[in-house]
Amino acid sequence: MPPEEIDRLTDDIVAALKTVYDPEIPADIYELGLIYRVDIADDRHVTIDMTLTAPGCPVAGEMPGWVENAVGTVQGVSAVTVNMTFDPPWDQSRMSDEARVALDMW
């Protein structure tokens, strides 16, 4: 895949991830730092490693499906696999400045 196509896919995948919100937190999962890794294979299969703010999160069973559905709409993506991990555990240091502003966490 040409580098410019990888860049376009990456930008579009990030944009799709930013449409997914934890219903209890007014910030998207990308800015919260819940996405640990996005891998785009040569066949355009996207693998995402992600976590939740806490293992007992009420949407733990639904969130991977939301991520899969959002990224699956990106033009050029052939398939999506979402892996949930709690290693390393999420903490507030993973949040972007944008998420900190939204949550007033300075």
C-alpha cells in the first residue's frame, strides 16, 4: 500500500474513532487515550487494541462493537478486529489536552 494511502486510512480511522464516546464521559475514546494500537495490514484489515477506563465499565460488552462498526465504515477498510486489553491499565495520563479541557481535569 502506498504511504499516502496509509496516511489517508489512518486519518479516516482516527476520525471514525473520534465518533465513539463513552456514554458516561463527555469525551471521545481516542482523546481519552483508550486506543492503544491501530494496525493496518496490507489487505486493509484493521486491528485495534483498546481498553476501558475501568474493567467494570457498564459498556464493556458493547464498546468493542461500537468501535468495529465505526471503523468498518471507513472507505478502504476490508475488516476490523477489536482486541480489549487491560494491560497496561488505563490512567488519566493517557488523556489528550482536548479531553482534559472537556472534563475540566487540569
